[in-house]
Amino acid sequence: MGRKSRSENLLNNLPQLQNLIKRDPHSYQEEFVQQLSHFEASLAIFELKPDEEAKEFGELINFLSQVAKCYPKKSTRFPKQLIDLLQKHYPVLNGDLRKAIVQALILLRSRGVVSNLRVMPLFFTLFRCRDKGLRKLLYTHIINDVKLANKGKHRNHKLNKALQGFMYTMITAADAQDKHGEGALAAKKSLDVCVELYRKNIWTDAKAVNVVAQACFSPITKVMMTAVQFFLNPQKRSGDNDESGSEAENDGSTKKKFVNIQMIQHQSNVNKKTKYRTRVMSRVARAHRREQAKKLGQLPASDEEDDDDEVTGGKKKKKNAGKPIVNFDVLSLIHDPQGFVEKLFARVHSSATSTKRGGNTVDRFEVRLVLLKLISRLIGHHQLQLMAFYPFLQRYLQPHQVDVTQILAVLATGTHAFTPPDVLQPLIRAIADNFVADHCSPEVMCAGLNTIRAIATRQPLSVDPDLLNDLVLYRKHKDKGVMMAARSLLALYREVNPEMLHRRDRGREATIGLISGTTDKTLLGFGASRAAEGVDGVELLERYEEKAQPAVVEDNEDEWAQWEVASSGDESEVGSESEWVSAGNGADEDTGDICLQSSSSEDSDDEGEEDLDSECDDDDELVTGSEDDGDEEEEDDDDDDDETEVSVSVPAAVASGSTKPAEKRRIDMTRFLTNEDFDRIDRLKKRQKSASQKPQAKKQKADDGYSDSDSDDMQVDDGDNSGSGSSGEEDESKDYVDDWDILGDYHSRRRRRKATYEERTSTIMAGREGREKFGSSKAKREKEGRSLSNKEKRKTKDYKMIAHKRSVVTKGKRSLVQKRRDLRKHIVKQKKNGF
């Protein structure tokens, strides 16, 4: 009797029975069959009223899911029964029971009882439920399950293809177009899953990207904004906003906060320097470098664990560390980018020109601005033709326009080499009239000049010569931001087309090249291109290898070698050797000097011109020889036609008509360049660029040579130093313009950083030296090493502190005669002192 009672209690105590079955499945097979029969009977009763709470029924489902793996043959129908129950009654099921069934299916899926192809469509369907906790559970499971199915080099293409097709159906479904319907919830969460899987480097194919691209046309703003933000920044996590702003959901894991690196750098410059802010800045800089490495394919972007090395102290070794991950640009994977851009622009144009009358949906200006950013990046990336895009932006080119810097950045980003100059010239003129004028503030003028420079960088023909020479005159402006913006525009056209500039503005190198006819800086016509000859930057690699292994010069070539070294000089200051050789046709036979005509510079006291003009006063002995001082004294400042002769001494072999030895073949013509060679070329080009931006450091860099051991060459201006660095425009991997580039010297890291407290204190103390006689009495006392006397201290004490003193008490008890005597003594004393 007691044994039977224990058996009945065991059937009612499911946790204990579960423990016993896991220990010895064979001994308790009969009890499992009884519970399974009980479940089937309860299921038939429950389907009559599926909206009941049925707490015991949920506990039974949990028990069977825990032990189903122990009896695979007897529990074959159990997963299908749960799936059918959810598919039929999921809208009306009790929230706790529905979550218990989902957890049971997740447990069965994790133990391999049911395949993911059977449960995944159901889980995406359950996104329609208005249960935030359930959606969070499903989102986390789907991400982890797909991640495990595509672990390592293996890719489950069958699962990926099925899920991507299912997501496409949910995003484009009819009920997904109603923002108040349940289909909108499922579309939003399905889109979040697709974006997160791309960020984890699991779904990076064109089909997944085009599933997200289809969501850009959704009438629901939140769905559309999630897809657009994905294309603007694929590596940034999108906010998991749900049907309301208060229902922001997380994926259950600790999410890394992505911040604007430039904003953090700006805040570190203006805020007080503390150890905490220094640590934050270094942490953000490391994260920024890691993200840049992921974009360049130098680090894997698959697992979140790759970003959490700091937890383990960096001791954890990653299996995929150092392996290049091919990560194609999402903009390159879009099918039919021209049609995609036209549809997006049609939505922006209709929202800008229509009203809300008749129930029409009109996007807010902030939404239209984000769409314009995506349109401009697609136009610039694919070099598309969308002629209506540029006149549409002209209405917003006003300094008082909201977010005008972002609009200017959109315009510059949407410009490319195949944009017709006739379409851009009205916009350039509007920017020059509205932004670059004397009545505008310096910040507005700086933004206008930087925008024109950004447009001219992509399409130099968009600026006519008259306007260009007018804008260049602002290089003498008193404001530093305007001055630097004008100088950058001048430096650009000195590089791409110096013929558009006045002769005095062209600079020495461009003038010599134009006169000698050896320059390749002539601007080509619209749509024309210049064929490349060899690998770009291979000459830098040759110089590097020559310095690493100096070649032995033959005796009969000593004279040529000496002349080449003397004429080459600094790499950034002197033109190529072919320029000087081709100029030898005009050599003076008597003296062996080549006479070249160069335009005269402006006033010698103009510091702005001396900075931008090529260094005529530095190292002239290596290139131009000695100049005639008398010509400079007679030179007229306003006369542009005065010219100064520049001569270069060459060996007697040239003057005598001897031929030069055979020209050395380029290194890319003699051997195959490896990946290390291309990496070294990139580093040398970055170093040369940084040296050209900092003329004062040229000689030091030239003396140091090219060292491959410098780790800083691979990471230029990463932001490790909180007080120095570069803005976003110096990021070579970025093919777009943002508002920080438009602002230029304002609100950027190049602006002078705020001094620390110690620096300000030292400056104040240094200014006080020699001014002791103007100091306060307190400072004089402190210098003498004394303080106030007790009598002086009493004068500043509160009356309540000295009211009980004897002197004060007796002073109040004086008679009238005594008070008169004391007053007379005080008057006499004051007269003696001259008062």
C-alpha cells in the first residue's frame, strides 16, 4: 500500500519524476507514457477553450520537453503538437502559457529533437504578438540559432535562403504596410534580425542586403529608418525600437554603445581634463580603430566576443584573429541602384511638396534628410545620374536653414566625376552668394568654402575661373577658419588645374611644369579619363628600397648620380626627374644652365602666401641655384607680368650633347608586388601626405628616412592623444562628406585644445613676475611670511563674536563726557595724519 502511494505521489510530483527519468530513463518509461497520454487528453480539452490560463497544462509541457530526448521514438509527435497549437491559437493564448510553449520548443530545438526549419517560420510569425518579453526571447534565440548554424567556415545555405525568403515575404506583406497592425511588428523585428546577422558577419550576401533594401520603401517610418540607417552605417547597431518609443527592446546581451568619435574628441578638448575622461577617450579610440579595421577587412566582425577582450585582460586568443574577412560594401550589393535611388527620391520629393490633407502621410524633415543622405551616398558610390536631385537641394542652401551643414554635406557627397558641371554651377553660385560673403559670419563663410572645395574635389569643372579667383582672395581673411578654407581651395586647384588660377597664385612647382610643358596637371574634359601608367606610388617604394639597400654607382655614372641627388632634394618640394631632363632642350651651351621662367610671388611680407606657395626660400640652392637679388628689389607688387629667371646647373655631359644612360625600369615592371609591398606603399603615401600638411616637419622626416618598424604608419591619427588628431575628413576609407568636414576649423579637433588647469595656472604666475608692487596686501604679507595681527583680525570679525569682550562692554558704558573726549582725540589724530 505504501509503495502504491509513493507511485501516485511520483506522478503528481513532476520535478522529482523528471530528475529520476534523466538518471534512469529505462526504469521510468511507463510513467513517461502515462504523462504523455495525459498531455494528449489535456490538449484536446484545452483546444475547446484556448484562452484559459491552464497553469497545470503549461507545467506538463515543460516536463515533457525536458525528458523528450530520453524517449525519441515515443515523443515524435510531441513537437508537432506544440507547433500546431501555436499556429492555430497564438493570438488568443494566455501570455504565460504561450511563453512556456515557446520555451519548450526552444529547448527541443537546442537538444536536436526538432529542426530549425520547422520552428523558425513559426517564431517569425510569433513576432506579431503584442508581447514584448516574448519578442525579446524569440529575437535572441533566432540570432543565436542562425549563428550556430553558420559557425566557422560552414554556411547553412538552405536555412539562410529559406529564412531570407520568409523575411522578404513578411516585410512586403500587405498587413506590414499598416503601422497599427500586427504585421508591422513582425516586419520591424524581422528587419532587426537581418541587420544584426549582417553585423555579426553571418549574412553578408547580396540577398540579405536587398531584403533590407526592400524595407526602405516601407510606409512605416520606423521600419524605413531602420533600413536606411543600416545602409548609412552597417556596423552600427540600430535601436531596437518597437511599436512605441517606450518599448525599446534589447537583444538580451550587453550592447556596446557606439558613439561619434569626433564628438567625443571635441568634448575632450573643451571639458576639464580628468583621469576618467582620459580613459573614456582611449577606450573610444580603441573601439574606433577596431571598427575601421573591420571595415577594411583586417579584423573579423562576426562575434561579439571579439570586442570583449578587456574582460579577460586580453589573454583570450581568438581563432579568427588576423584572418582577413571579405566584407563587401553594402551599397555595392544593391540590385539596380539607379531604380532604388529614383524611388527614394520620389518619396522625398512627394513629402516635400505635398500636404497632410486627405489623410496623406508626409515625412518629417529629419526623415527626409536621412533619406537624402542615403541617396547622395548611392549617387557618389555608383556614380549615378539623377538630375532632379541637385535643383531640389538648391532651395535649402540658406545659412538660416535647419541642419544646413548636413545638407551641404549631402550635396558634396552626391557629386562625382560624371556629374555635369552645368548642373552644379548654379548650386556653386548659390553657395558663394549666400555663404561666402562679407556680411556673413566667419563660420558660415568657412562652411561655404569647404563645401565648394569638397564639390570641386569630385568635379573640378564645376567652378568657373572667375569665381575661383574671387574665392581664393579670402586666403587673407582675418579669421583663421576662413583663411584655411580658402587656402585648401587654392591648394586643390594648384594640384588639379593650375591654369584656372592667376599666375601669381599657381605656385612654383605648377608654374615650372606649365612653362616647361612637362606637367600632367592639365584638367581633362568632362567624362574624359587619363590612363594609369604603372602602380600608383611605386616610386615611393623604389626610394624606400634604395635607402634600405643603397645601390653601387658605377664610375662612369658618378656625375649623373650626383646631379640626380642634387636635383631631387626633398621629395615633397621638387618635381620629377623627367621635368628637368625635358627642360634640357633649352640649355645654354656656354654655361650649361637651363633657364626656366617662373612667375613672381606676391609681397614678401605676406605670411599667408608664404605658407601656401611652395617654399621658394627653402633649399633653393638644390633646385634653382642663386637668384638675382636686384630683380626682387625692382619687382612691382601689382604687376603680374614681371618674371624671374630660375636656373638649374646640370653636368657638362648635358651641355656637351652627351646622351643620358638608359632609364631605369620601374619596380612594378621587373617583379610582382606582394601584399606587403602594397601595404608599405600605403604607409609611405600617408607619411608623404602628412609631411606635405606639416611643412615644418619635412626636414626631420626626410632625415629619419622610411622606417617600416613604425607602428604608427598603419594608424594615422587614431585619436590616442586626447589633445591632437584629425577630423573625419582625413579618413581615407571614407568616400563621403559629413557635417564635420563642412565645419572645417570650427568644432573640430584641429582647433586649439583647451588648456589644463596646471597650464592656465603656470601662465598666470608667469604673467605676475615683475609686478610685485601692484600686488595686493595679502600677497605682500604671504611673500613676507606673516599673517594678520589680532587687532586687524578683530576688525573683520562678526559683532556677535566679540560682543562679550570686556573692551566692547566697557565701551558701551561710557558717559557722554568720555565719549566727547574720545571723539576730540580722534579728530585731532586725523588732522595730524592729513585727513
